[in-house]
Amino acid sequence: MTTTQRRGFNDTVTRFWSFAAPAYDQRCLQRWVYRPAQDEVIAKLRQHGSTQIADIACGTGILADRIQRELRPDEVYGIDMSEGMLAQARKRSDRVRWMSAPAEELPFEDGFLDAVVTTSAFHFFDQPAALAEFHRVLAPGGIVAVTTISPHQPIPVLQAMSAAVWSPAHNPSESELLALFAGAGFTVADQHRVRRPFWTPISDLITVGVKPA
Ligand SMILES: C[S@@+](CC[C@H](N)C(=O)[O-])C[C@H]1O[C@@H](n2cnc3c(N)ncnc32)[C@H](O)[C@@H]1O
């Protein structure tokens, strides 16, 4: 098993997030850590003109709800494995379709969506399997936008944790992401670092792929 394959910890990850869900929406945490990446994803969706969008590992539903309210697409789906997170999400909006499913096995027909996005969760996925699934559910010309947590410089303790087989998370490097996207059949349209309100040693990287027509 390589580090980017299934870590086999979906139950542990789900249990943790069900427990953490009530603390997740804290204002400072959202504004400084999660919102900048979500802003970039919304800008990409707006630029693409996406109409059938799924937010994978949507957590408490902040991004999916914003997509619905700010872009008014035909349909927004919020997908997560954690019932605790989905319970918070359901309270947030009744216009987003919330569904419980793993990123690696999505409840959509082939080519059903024109955009798949995921923020701050890709490190938990079986990354090749999730990207293959995103490719399957996207129509030709559809886009995938993935934001991942990434240190500016290698941090040895994080590298060791990320590589350890017992770790539920693996943060891929820029080049690993490019290879993963290409391996799943996507053309990479953009990859850059997301700016946060102030400098932090770890920030997000956004990678956008297109399913060739
Ligand atoms: C840090 S939260 C991110 C939530 C949201 N995307 C955001 O940006 O605020 C990580 C979420 O990923 C979900 N998750 C982790 N692995 C998953 C998988 N394989 N499939 C679906 N959801 C998963 C967890 O349940 C949790 O809700």
C-alpha cells in the first residue's frame, strides 16, 4: 500500500469528526483556516459556470451552503461520511441535498455532475480511488477543485506523520497531486497556494483539473 492509497481508517476518521462537529463552526477557525480556500473554490465554480455541483466531505456544510446561496446553481450536493457533521449541515440548509457516502464511492451515475469540489479533507481519502470516482461522476468538460493542507517548507515531524502507515492522513506534495490528477485522467488547469489573512507555516494548495471533452 502506498501512502496515497486507502489508509483504511474511514471508521476512525468518521468517529473523530462526529465528535468534533459542534466545535467546527467556530468563527475564528472558519475565517482564518477554512474560508480562504472556500472563496477560491467558489471563484473557480463561478468562472466555469457549473450547475450540478457536489462538495465531497462537506463537513458541517458551510461551503455547500455558500455555493447554493452565492451561485444559485441547479443543484448542490453535500456528501460526507460523518453523521455528526451531516446533522450540523442539515440544520444549515434545506436547499442543499445532503447525503452520507464515502468520497471513494459516490451516489451518482456516470457523468452526472459538472463540478466536484473538496476542501480540507483530501488528506483523509484513498486519493487515487477518490480521484477516479470524481472522474467517473463528471461529464466531459467538468471540473474538479481540490484544496489540500500543505506546509510552505517541509516540516520533518509532519512528513514523518504523513508517511506513517498508522496515520489516518497523508498530505500530498504539489508534484504528487499533479501525478494523481494525471493518473485519474484529468488535465490540470491550475495549481497555486491559497493566501490566508496572515502568514501561517501551513496553508492550502488548490489544484483544479478538467475532464477532457
Ligand atoms: C476538516 S473536515 C472538512 C469539512 C469541509 N470540507 C470544510 O472545508 O469545512 C473533514 C471532513 O472530511 C470527512 N471525511 C473524511 N474522510 C472522508 C471520506 N473518505 N469520504 C467522505 N468524507 C470524509 C470527515 O467526516 C469531515 O467531515
